[in-house]
Amino acid sequence: MKISESDVGSRVVWKKGYPKAESGVITSVNSKYVHVRFDGDLHSKGCYPRDLQRVGNLNTHINKWEN
């Protein structure tokens, strides 16, 4: 999965090696890792982009309710 700074705020799912997928929001991106704040966590964790699947954009959902 190709990820850039424009993906900050997107919801993703991480499935690497565990039976239960974890979902969260991209908080930052650098040359090696995508930092994701998983649901229920206070801080972001670094993940490899190849282990993530995009499921939506948090900003899109927020803007939908503001209009």
C-alpha cells in the first residue's frame, strides 16, 4: 500500500500475524513507517505500510457531519 502525508487521518486496518484485525487512524508518515493510533490507544505505533489496509478517511466523515 502506497501511503503519503495526504493519507494522515485515514482509517486503516492492521492484520499482521494476528487473528483479530486492529483498526486505527494514520497520524503521521515517514520514509519507513506509517504511525497509526489504534482504537483505544493513547499513542501511535509505527507500522510497515505493507501491513495496512485503508478503510476510509476520518476527515471525510467529520466534514460530512459539519455541513
